[in-house]
Amino acid sequence: MKTNSYLKFLFSFFLILISFFIEAQTWQTLNVNTLGWRFEDMQFVNPDVGWVVDGGGQIVKTIDGGETWSQQYYNSDRYFRSVEFFNEEIGYAGTLANGNPTATLLKTTDGGATWVDISNNLPVSVAGICGMHAVDENIIFITGVFYGNAYIMKSINQGETWNYINMGNLCNGLVDIYFKDQNIGLAVGQSAQGTGLKAIIVGTADGGDTWSQLAIGEHNNQRSWKLQMISNDVMYASIEEFEPSPQYFKSTDGGQNWNMETIVTSNTSGTMQGIGFLNEDIGWVGGFGNLFYETLNGGNSWEYKPTIGQSFNRFQRVNDTLMYTSGINVYKYVDPSLLSIDEFEVVKPKGHSLAIKDSNIIESEATIELQLINNTYCELSVYNTSGQRIQTITKERKLAGNHSINWNASSLQAGHYFLVLYTYHGFQSIRFIVK
């Protein structure tokens, strides 16, 4: 009896300690500044050593869990979209074309001290490298681009040669990719033209030779944006969509079957992109603007936390108690007593601007004015007040500068609408009236 009572005491004490530790954890803003509008991707190979990349052209590294950072690479002409390290030495970084002829793929074999351009090794020129996953020190997959011309490439020799797979039969665009082993993998993005351009998850069981659809979203004009795996069975995939209630996918059987989950809230202030769960109970979603939600009960309810940071993209779970995420800064979820960060100023760069010349009340003809601070993909659309896209005005890459677009709104019925600009910097919208 004494032994049983003692074991019960130890178990209760253990639960109290775990509860206290979870309560003590919080998000910390790390002392590193982006040269673009946000850090697009990150990769930590252990709790201390990690890299982040941004649209301003830099690759930055930490070796002490984010207390200090060093810039390893900088080229203002390159918009870094993805980074992937297999270990502390072997890594890759990919860009968006960003006004250049094609995207760029860099490789390092010395922990980022030197980077080599291996773009010429790719068999096909692509507009962007949005996602990467290194299965082992030799095999790596890359994918893209988020707005069209979906592809997957595989190398089995550290990027020396590549096998190109056109994914246009299943997907319009692809954003992220993850392999559980050399054979079983998943990729997420947007479904093919003619299928509503919905969020889609595709999978392979033969190392990427063939792919099939595993899940598809409920709404048109959306994308599945990021993948996360927290165990061999439990996986998540975020959905990027201009909607009032964010959604995401969850799988509990290793990615074979997916359920759609909805975040019921009245506080949405952006479009979701990133998703990260520490375990099946504690998790977060984040996106453009101040959108950031936390759940402590497996997604049954969510709390809006707009003061954590802004414009979240990649979440990475390092272990049972440590999470990093990237946005306009880099953020770390950890016991605050383990991290000491000096005061510093976070400078948020100016974004693109959108306006209707003269008046937001339109009879038929209108001139749309864009001011772009850098080369970017532009998607300019009209939405109704229910959040449905009813017209796409333009969808193309544009150079930095001022642009005027003449537009005829005569096909719209009288009423209220939203003009929505989607670029590398995210969504912007203005309201207008058709008389």
C-alpha cells in the first residue's frame, strides 16, 4: 500500500511539474532583423543551430539558439523562399525568380560558410523553389511554384543531377514537400486548372515517381501552404485562403487520410499560412498581418493572440518543448528563463500599395494604381462581400515601380466589393462601390 501511495504521489507531482512548465513557456522575439518584409523559411538541425532566409537576399545563421546571429550570404537581387539543411554541414537555399530569368538554387557543404550556385544543374528553368526536403545526405526534393507550373524535382547525389516531374495533371502550383523516408512523401499546394484551384495534398509511395491526390479543400481559389509532422502518425497542413474562418488539414494515420478542421473565430485579421503543433494539444496557426491563434486542447478552441508577432510562415518543432517560427522576425517558444534577449527595435519594411485613382466609387471605367517596392508576383482580383473571388484582373510577375492598370467594371452589378492584391508581401485589400 505504501508503494502504491508513493507512486501515486510521484505521478501527481510529475503532472504538476509538466503543467507548470507548459504554463511557464512563452513566445520570445529573437534579435535578428530581416532585410525583406519577413523571414520566409527556417531550418534548425538541433535546438541551437539553425538558419533563416528572407526576401531581402540574406541567409542568416545562429549557433546558440537565437541569442546571436551572423549573416552568411547576401545578394539583394535574390528573394530567398526556402532553406533546408540535412545536418550542420550540408544545406540548400532556393529563391523566387523575383524579376530574374529563373529561380536560383544554392548549396553549402561547410555549414553555410560558402555557398555555390548549382542552378545550372537543374534540367528545367523554374520561377520559384518554394519547398525543399532532404531525406538523407544525398537525396533531396524541391518543389514550386505557389502560383502555377507545378513541379517536383529529385536528386540522389546532392544536387549534381535531377529528375524533373511535371505535376500539372494534379496541381496548378506547389508550396511545400516532406518525405517520411526515401519512398513515402507528401506535397501540398493548389489543385489543377479546371478543378476550382483548391487546397490539395498529394502523396507518393515510390520515391516520387508517381503521385496521387490524398485530400482536397472545400473552397475555390485557395492553397495548402505548409506541412508539419509531429509523429509517425500525426500530421498537419495549413490552408492559405482569403476567408474569415481559417481551416487546416489533420491526419492521424501518417498522411493517408485527412480531416478538415475549422478555426471558429470572429477576430481574423489576416490570411493563414503557417501551422505548428508542439503536440496534439498545443498548437498555433499564423499568417499575414496579426493573424496568430493558439490552441491548448487539440483545436477544440482557439485564442486570438495578435501581439506575438506578424506575418508568420514556417513553424518548426525541434523537440517536445521547443518550437521556432519565422515572420517579420524569428520567434522561439521556450521557457523564458532559458533565453536572455537584449532590447532591440524591430523595423517593419514598407510593403506594396494599392489604390483606385480619383475615387473608390466606380461607374464603369477605373484606373488601379500599384506601387511595388520590389519585383514580385501580382495577383489582382475582385471579391464580393461574402469573400468569394468573382473576377481576376491580372495575374503575372511585375517589376518594382509604379503601375497603372485600366479596368472596366461594367460586368459587375451595383454594390460593394473588395479589390484584393496578392504579392510576395501577402494580401492587401480596399473596398469600392459600383454604382
